[in-house]
Amino acid sequence: MPASQSAPYDSAAPADAERLQWALRSVDALPRRRDQLLPALLVAQHALGWLPRAAIEHAAAHIRVPVSEVYATATGYSELLLERPTPGTWHVCTGVSCDLAGGRALLDAVSEALPGHALEIDCQFLCALAPVAVDDAERLHGRVTPSRILDAATERAST
Amino acid sequence: MIGPTPTQALRRLHDALGAPPGEVEVHVLRHRGTCGDAVDAAAITLDVGAPVADAACDGACWAAPAATVVRPGHRHRFARLDRGVPDELAACVRGECDEPQAGSGEAGLTVRLGRNDGSLTDVLTRGGYGAYAVAAMLQPARILEVLRGVGLTGRGGAHFPVATKWGLLAAHEHPEKVLVVNAEEGEPGVFKDRHLLEGDPHRLVEGMLIACRATGIHEAYVYINGQARNGRDAFERALADAAAAGILDGTAFGGDPVTIEVRSGAGGYVCGEESVILNSIEGERPVPRFKPPFATDSGLWGRPTLINNAETLCAVTTIFDSPPPPTKLLPLSGDVPRPGLYEVPVDGNMTWASVLAMAGVAPARVQALLLGGPSGRFVLPEEFDTPLEMRTLGAGGTVVLGPRADIAAITRSLAAYNARESCGECTPCREGTQRLVQLLADPATNRDRIDALIEVMTEASLCALGGMAGRHVTSALAAFPDAFEVTDPTEASR
């Protein structure tokens, strides 16, 4: 199925349409082989920040596998996002080391200060710098305090 | 002898790259990497009268943001520069300092971590590719003999003898057998391969080339955890540098050409299981395969496949040392003043008490260690003075639990993690991990059912995620029977 037949990513937003085309072109640049399925999903997500249905369908068409199999594969990976993430969201690690360092208290504090913008996340493998949080650009932050997150959120709001 | 000796080959490569002879000049290494960047190391200004170069984390993650002053024969790490750059750092640059050398030892896998700028030139100056230069001259059977003599075992957790696995691949005459490196490292609490990839990626390239030489493999894939972006970038740079220098195609040292391709994972604890990696690379659902056949006979695309952990292949680069350091990397975190990556000798003398001392905590201040995360067990103080054994260390992830750590909450949270991460391919794990979470609401009442369930999961799960998902529960209930209170009676009575 050519890209033009895919559902529009978000017809109300021209910038989204442009990014979608970039994502689809990135997928097209890969060899049309089954072993390129995960690379295709990763390049599409890299371009868009998540995997809308249009990207999934395009990857399926390019790799020549059924859309259902692409979904079956995509849902097997915790880092592939099938829903659009909310901008400004912080993910706070509640793995064992982060929890010992106050990760859960950090999550509560951020949830209270930024309602709807704080989510729990599993180990981020930066345990020696606990507690750890991840911003919406996927940057890792170590030895995080609530005030550091709130300062960053305020700075973001002012720019 | 045909061809250059290892020394000649290394010297020729050195000369071609323009490696600086003699001693290094005074300079400062600012430790960046994932650890440094997570605490804004890039923002630290080091205007101290010496050139500053960026380097990776040296394993002392606790020290971040940190910098190391390097003078000929002298290194001194300055920690926690977010609290201010001390005057002593500039004094050290001027030579007015006689602190002992900081950082890891002079042998082992971490010896180059955070000590160089990552360039091939610098790596060669510090012994890089010395082992491959030797291996490239040896017959494959001779490499296996050396490996067998050393007794190296897999460092990913299963502790399988490396020489045995390599021998199985060497015996196959399949023209397209393949090497797959497991650098997925998705076990919570483990961060060793990331440090190796970021701080010394050439060591992994070198270990892979030795493996390929010994087994007659010409094609390799490196499966790197999707979140380890810095590690992947560093490894790809190293690969490009090694290719440009003729190390991969046999020009520099001899040996057959090897192609190496990097693949990214995309999350999921189960993706560290070797057969899941094969499915993932092939573009299939990330679920385990039935064994047998084993990957050594029928792995990636049905070809004979050698799968080794990244740390194992890095350890291979030490097999020609005399003696090779019998070390294990322990990523250590939790209630401890100096969390980080420790390379400890597992030589019959090392104990948990000595590891804890290195990390700055008195054993009396420790309730238990969680060794191996969600597939692990609790190590109690009475074991702290027993010498460490390689086979008991798993992948090495260690969380120190202080007196206030809530063992029951940790046990329940690990059980919930396993339930979330189960891929659903087999019933014992898919259903068992969920049921275990419910039964843990009231372990005292449900004890018999918990034990029976864990037995079924251990025996009948398709892979180790299910097979070991009850291990920490059994360990916690045995060691801390009084720690558990009923959390939700409706759950407990179901």
C-alpha cells in the first residue's frame, strides 16, 4: 500500500503531516526484508515520537507483512509507543534503587505539582544516580529532586 | 613465521594512526557519558590551565559530575564538581599534589573506562587489540585450548564454559554461521554493558574478533538495549574507526574479514533472553523459542549461532594475560555512599564484606543485598564473609538494602514487574506471574499455594523470565517470614 492511501496522521496539523512524510521516507530507505521490521518501527518512532496507525500500516506495506503482525510485534516492546505521549510529561523511575532513594515520593510530588504530567516508569539503568526521572525529550536526569523538575517545567512554560 | 608478529602489526597500526609516542601530557578528563550527562557534567567549567577532553564514566558513578587530572604516571579523580570545583584540582594540574591514583585497577575489563578520549589511537596506546593481534596469528584450535585452560565462563548469568560453546560452533562447517552479542542488558539494577560500550567499545570489538577467529565466523550482530543510546553511538564510532584502520577486514592483523552489524532493542526484560534476541533480529514477535534445537545448532535464520554476553566477550580480551584476571563486574546501587560499577576479583578471597567496604558501607548497616533483581535472591549478612563464587553472581546487579528497606514492598514490586514483563508466550509465566502477585497479598495464608505455583513456573516456563520469576519470593519468604503483612483481604482470599 503506497503512503498516500494511509490514514492521515493528523490532518489538522500541517507540521504533523510533514513529519509523517519524513517518517515514511525513513522507513522506505530500509531494505524490504522481514528483519528490518523493528528498525522500521524504530526509525518511524524516532521521527514522530510515537507510532500512529499510518506509520504501522506503512511499515507493514514496506516490509510486506500483515498489519496485524506488525501490531503483534510492536506491542511486544515497552519502548514502542502506540499512543501519542503528552508533551511535558515526566517519567519517574520506581525501580528498587530509585524507590530506596525516594523515587515514589518524587513521583507523588511531581504528580501533585504537575497533574497529568507524571508517570511511573521501570528501571532506567542509571541506578547509581537514583532517583532518576526522564523528561519528554527522553533525557535522563539523575539525583532528581521535585524542585529540579518543577524548575524545568517552569522554564519550559516560559519559552 | 608468515606475516607480521603481533608487536609488529600493532606498531605498524600505531604508526599509521600517528599515535603519540612517549608519555601523555598533563590534561583533564571531564567524565561525561550517560552518568555525567544525567547530572549536567557538561555545564561544569574547568578553566584550570590544562587541555580538557571529554571521557566516559570511569565506573565511579557516585562521583558524577567528576573530572580526572592526568599527569605522566599520575591520575587523580575529583568528585561531585556540582558542589564546586576545588582549588586542589588546579593545584594537581600544576603538579602540587601527591594523591594516589584514582579509579579502577591496572588490569581487567574496566582498566580503560573513562581514561581516554575514546579514539582508536588512545586505545592502542593502552593495550587495545593486543590480544587480537596474538589471536589472529594462532590457529583457531589453539585459541580454544588457551580459553579452555583459562576456564572462562559466561558473564551474562548462566555461567556456561565459553570454550565449550565456542567449540560447538567451531565444529560446525556451515558457511554462514553467525555471532550474536547480547548487549540488551534489560535486567533492572544492571548497568555494566552500558559502561563497557560507552567507555571501552573497542574492547568488545576485539573480543568479537577473537570469537570469530576461534570459531570460523564471518558475520556478527550486536543487539544493544534501545535505551543505551550513548553506548550504541560509542560502539558504532569504534566500529567505523576499526574498519577504517583495517582491523575488521584482516588488513591490520591478518585473520579473516568479519562484518559487524548493530541492532537496537526496544525495551522488555524478556528481550535479554537469547532466543528472544534471535526472534527480534529476524523481525518476529519478541518471544522465546522452544529449546532444543539450541542456538549453537539452529539459531539466527536457522544457522548455527554463537550468542555471548557483551561482558563475556570483553573478558575474552584478557585470556592471554598472565594470569588473566578472574573478575566480575558488579553494578552496585541502593543504600550505599559510593554506588557504581565495581570490577571485583572472584579469586576465592573476595567477599561481600570487602565489596561493601569498597562502596563505603559497613556490613552492620546492611539488612540484605538484592542480587539479580526480579530474577534474583536476597543475600543475608551471614553470607557476607563467604568468598564470592562466579556461579552465584548472575549478571551481577546488586542493590544494597539498608535497615529501613521494606523487604515485603520490594518483593511485591518485583513480582508485579515480572507480571508486567511476561511476554505471554507460555502459560506458567503468563498466568503464574499474575497469580503470584495476588497470592503475595497474604503470603502466610497462601504459603503452600505460593510454593506450588513457583514450582510449576520454575519447571514449566519456556524461558528464564518465568523460570526464575518466583526466586526472589522464595528467598524473601525464607529469610524474612515476618516482613509480610496482609495488604488487601479481598485479594488474599481469592
